[in-house]
Amino acid sequence: MNYLNDERLDALAADYVMGTMHGRARLRFMRLMQTYHKVRERVWHWEQLLAPMNEKVAPLTPPGHVWEEISRRIGFLESGLPTAAANDESPSKGLFAWAGGFASAAVLLLGIFIITPEQTVPTAPLTEQVAVFKEGEQPLWLMEVSGNELTVQATSAVTASEDHDYELWIVPEDGSAPVSLGLMPEDGRVTRMLAVNTHDIAIKAVAVSLEAPGGSVTGAPGEVLYVTGLTIL
Amino acid sequence: MDSELQQRLINAVARGERQAFEQLYEAAGPRLYGVAMQLMRSPERAEEALQEAFVKIWHNAADYHQGRGSVMTWMSSIVRYRCIDLLRSISAKEDRQDSLDEEGAPVLIAPEHPEDPENLALERCMDTLERDDLQYIHLAYYRGMTHAEIQSHTGTPLGTIKSWIRRGLQRLKRCLEQ
């Protein structure tokens, strides 16, 4: 089926924005959005056409604990809120435990940690750098950063799945929480602009995690699969 | 919240300014929580969707650009997609039909700024739709129903629902783009 036929694409984008597209069709379409700007643009157009429908929904003030929970998940309350510190299940604690346990995660993932220490420049800002994620000797993704643009190329060795997505993270040198750079392609190549808040981060490593379709909703990585350093081109 | 303020706030959030994020939440939270409640019909689930959406807004603020429409449109889409994902995951685990049957038609109000050109255009174009097309569009958009759920809810054959929604949306699009 030719998804990029204009009429067909328009109908699919409308289905996606309405929410009537679901299951595997929705996942397939989300992958097309990642790959083709034309598909994303059509979705954005429908979002804007239908947005005035949201104006007809009565506003409701959310309960106070909603903001507290958002602050806790982002890490605003990581040190000041006793309940978050006391709760082992709290995402922010899990996130810091992940960052703190980074060395042991890398040890567990021996064999897929490829770039040698001499080649890595862990404290350099994100400009003109490259990383290769491998499993054993098999390259999976090539990641390049040129200026503020990130390009990721998937190899044929990447296993695509309807049930999960791969997400790219930078692990800051200063020990702060990992920052998402978005979803990894499962085939082909994607290029996107780097978020402004990543420009000046000194990088300890980059990592790929396994996430539910659409990526992490907590802002913290799930299961970390691959970790590597960055090399200046 | 005017669009200039939204733009300033989202730029500041992209730079990691927490105060701006809190201001954005205070300004947009009630409207977005309303959208989530309309879809989820449960305070707990609407709160979960809103929390997850705002975490995503914080992490992805730098991805916002004017091609996405207004900041409010972009944020509303994030909330809606999170709600739809949650609804589909609920539907997969339990029969949502009972709760759908209990609820009536979507509760809609007059827009806060009915004189805005976008709101006027939507009203005008909605009036051009067939009654059935409009009903199915409302059930999908405001209630988050799949075609199959609309079929169970209304008793209309699946193919009819699909083609009427599609026909209605295309008619709406043509009218709104004029």
C-alpha cells in the first residue's frame, strides 16, 4: 500500500488525530511519522484544523496533587520532598538510581560497549560527534551530531517490533538525570534538530533504552540496552 | 492565555526554566484537564494522562515550533494522544462498553472566545455536516471511541461509521480551508 499517496495519507492522518486509528495500524503510522516529514506535516495540519473543538470543552481545575506529582516525576522535588525520597517506587528516585548505577549497567552490558577510552571525549559539548551502537561486533545504529542536528541511521540488524520502541538518551557528565534525544529509527535514517536544553551538556555517554510504543512517558529511561561514548569526527 | 505569552513560556521551558513551566501549567492546566476528563471520564485516569502529558511537555518543549500550530494546540495534542493510548490500553484489559453506554452525549460549552476566527469557522463548518456525521465525529473526538466502540454504542454497521466519519471530516476540512 502506498501510504504517501496524498488522498490516502490525508485520510490516515485524520484517523490518527481523531484517535480512531489503533493497534498495529497506529504503530505503523507513528513509524511513518518518524520517517517522513510529509506525514508529520499532514498530522499537524489535522491537529490544527480540529483544535478549536477543544475550546468547547469546559475547563476544570486539576487537583493540587497533580502538580506535585508532575514536579516529582521531573525531579523538581527530588531532594526536598520526604515522601518521594521514602518511596522506592518513585520515578525520580529510580532515575537517579539508574544514573548512579550507570557504571554497573555498563559492566553488565559488556560486549556491547564498543568505543575505546582513547577515542571517547566524554566532556565535549554535542558538536560534530559520532557514536556507534553495536551488539557484539554487529553495528545497530550510527549516530551523528553536526551542529544542532542529530542524524541516526539504523542498520538492517535492528529488530523492529510493534510492541516497543527504542529511545536515545544522553547521560550528563555531572551526574544529573539522563536527557532524551527522542526515538531511534527501526529502519532507515532520521534527522532532527537537537533540543535547545541539550546544547551545552557535557556528555558522559549516550544510551539506548527499550520503551513502550511512543517512548518513555516518565522522562526516565526504561531498560537500558546499549551504552557507548561519543567520538569527535 | 494569549499566544504571545504561550510562546514566551514555551521558549523559557525549552531552556529549562522551571518557573515558566509552572506558569504554563497554571495557565493551561485547567483547559487540558478538561480535555482529559472529557475523554477519560474518570478523575484518576484524567490526572494520570495530564501528569504524563506535562512530563512530556517539559522534556519536549524544544521540539515545539510554529508548524505545530499554537502552543495550546501542540499541548492539547499531547494530552489527547496520551488519553487515547490509555483508553486503548484500558479497552484491551476490560470491557469499556458498559461505561460508554452509561454516559450520554459529550457535554460541550460555548468557546471562551467565540468571536475568534477559528471558533467561528468551526461553528460555521460544523453546521454544514449531516447530523449523523457530526454525531460520530463527536463520539470519536470527544469520547475517544474506536469505530468498533461507536458500532456497539449506536448499532450502526462498522463500514457506515467509517465512511460517514471520513466523509464528515473531509467536508469539514474543505470548509475550514476555504
